[in-house]
Amino acid sequence: MSISSKASAGHFTILYFASASSYTSKDSEILQAPLPLSKLFETLEERYPGIKAKVLESCLVTVNLEYVDVTGESAGDQTIIQEGDEVAIIPPVSSG
């Protein structure tokens, strides 16, 4: 069983883990590409009001299994999420 489906032409897949999945009620979804990484959180906030403060501000993000800095001045502005990319939203998890 696959977590995500393959994105169609002109789209990318976003995977939600832990509290991100709970907040969106989804494990994954397909979004329009290309999308500047710097606009990712804004786009998700439009779809899921309140997600930025409750989930995204403390999460890690990967693009094609590589960690990226969404909030950094240069990284977020230069990175473009392309057609076929896989983005993951990974909130902090605790164990105990």
C-alpha cells in the first residue's frame, strides 16, 4: 500500500505526517506545480486556516527526501517545487 499517488502532469505530491495529517485529515494530496518553496506555507494556510501557527511553524520539510529550509531567506526564495516532486511535512514527534 502506497502512502501517496503519483502526481499528474503539472502537479506535485505533498505528504502529511503526524499532526499535519490530523490537521488536514489527509495523508497526502496533489498540488499545482511549479510552486516557489517560499509560498508553500502560504498556500497551505489558504487551504487549511490556522495550520501555519498550529503545525507548520515547528515542522521540517523535505523535497524529494532532502531537508529544506522553508523559512530561510535564500533557500525558500530560490527553491521551486517542480512537477513530479514529492514534498513531506514532518511535524516534531515526541516519545516517552
